[in-house]
Amino acid sequence: MDDILGYINYGFAILFALEALLKLIAFGCRTYFRDGGNIFDMMIVITSIVSSVISLSFELDFGASTTFIRALRISRVLKFV
């Protein structure tokens, strides 16, 4: 079961990174980083990528911090509601 959740976690990290990249290309750096929501999104994307790379490279489990990163991703969805 943990393997499935790990793959889902990596999938969402990739999707969020692609979204941030597309928005960055569409808006340009200055306009993109003027919005606080975009800065928050980029922070989550960078944190997700770093934690994913570290956990894949060193086969580490971050435990509670992984749960915190997932909670931040959920907060991205809640900001639209």
C-alpha cells in the first residue's frame, strides 16, 4: 500500500511542477511572482521535488514531514474553494 501512495505522491508532484512551469512561461517571471498564491504554489512545488529526490536517492522516509507536504498540497486546492 505504501508503494501506491508513493507513486501517487510523485505523480502529484510532477503535475504541480508542470502547472507551475506552464504558468511561469505564460505569465513571465515578474507577473508570476507578484501573486502571493503563485509564490505559495512554487514553494510547495520546490519542497515536493526536493523531498522526492532525497527520498528516491537515499531511500529515506520523511514520515511526518511528508504528511505536512501533502497537507500543503491540499491547501492549494482549498484556496480555490
